[in-house]
Amino acid sequence: MTTTRTPGAGTPDERRTVKVSKYLSKHLRHQPERIGLTLDPNGWVEVDALLRATAGHHFPITRAELDHVVAVNDKRRFTIEGDRIRANQGHTVEVDLDLPAAEPPAYLYHGTVARSLDAIRAEGLRPMNRHHVHLSPDRETATRVGARRGRPVVLPVDAGAMHRDGHVFRVSANGVWLADAVPPRYLRFSG
């Protein structure tokens, strides 16, 4: 008897794709030195160097797998440009993504959880261990982001007012809006 599997989150191929994506995030955003990589000042590394490093650290990735992960990642975390690759944002290591300033939409959104609201009311949104505060272009995306830590709370950000007041926004290749911080006065809390 032959069993046919429907592709999805439970298939071995999908599990491998998720595992490779997480591995790449860890080493292109947070710990490149752990596998002997050195990112250039803008976060890029040669694809061949990355593939050699992964193989040398007992997690071999083929070029086909790498291309597949970059193409299908729903969050578009990575960009391949020529013979180089980088993470689009979310670094904890020092990089300059060299993104131009951009005019944001009137409102952006931040997904969080209720236990963080008191600190956010007092201090606004801070980048914490990252270089920027990450903002979503829509409520749905912010809801997914907040849900990673529990029951999500979505905070609208008056990005238009921030921009008019001189705050700088940048947008990464995958559509995540970046700001240095969001003071509490630009946040909309319900209730």
C-alpha cells in the first residue's frame, strides 16, 4: 500500500526547511563567529563561505536548500544578492544595513503581550538587544509577531506623527519597518 503525503508543516522536508531557516537566523543575525563567519559591515557574507562553514560545523546545507529557504520563507528573513547573503533585519551583532530613510504609512503596528504593557506605557518601545524597534505594516502581521510570546496585544503606532516630529524610519527588504525607539506618546493603548 502506498501512502501519499500532503506537503505541509508536518512533512520532513518542511521541518528541514524550518530548521535551516532557524540555523541561518542564528548565525547571520546573532552568532556568526560561532561557525567561523565574519559578516561585512553591512551584514553580508559570501554564500560559499556560509556553505563551507555550515558543513564544517556538522550542519551541511546545500545551495539548493539555501535557495529554497530564502525563496519560501514567509517572513522573507534573508536576501541573496549575487554571491552574497544576509539577514534582512533583527541583528544583535553590529551591522549597518545601509537602508535609506523612508516615509512610513500613517500607522504601523507592534505586536507584544500583556505582561509587557506596563513597561511600554512607561518607556515606549525600545530595541532591547536588537538595533531597532520592529514595526509591522498591518495588524495581522503584528498579531503573529505578538503571538510568538503568548496571547498577542497589538499596539497602533502613530508613525505619521513620529515622522513629522523628526523620527527616522527605515524599511527592510522584507517589509519590516525599523525605528530607533517609539516614545509612549505615539502609542495607542486600548482601554
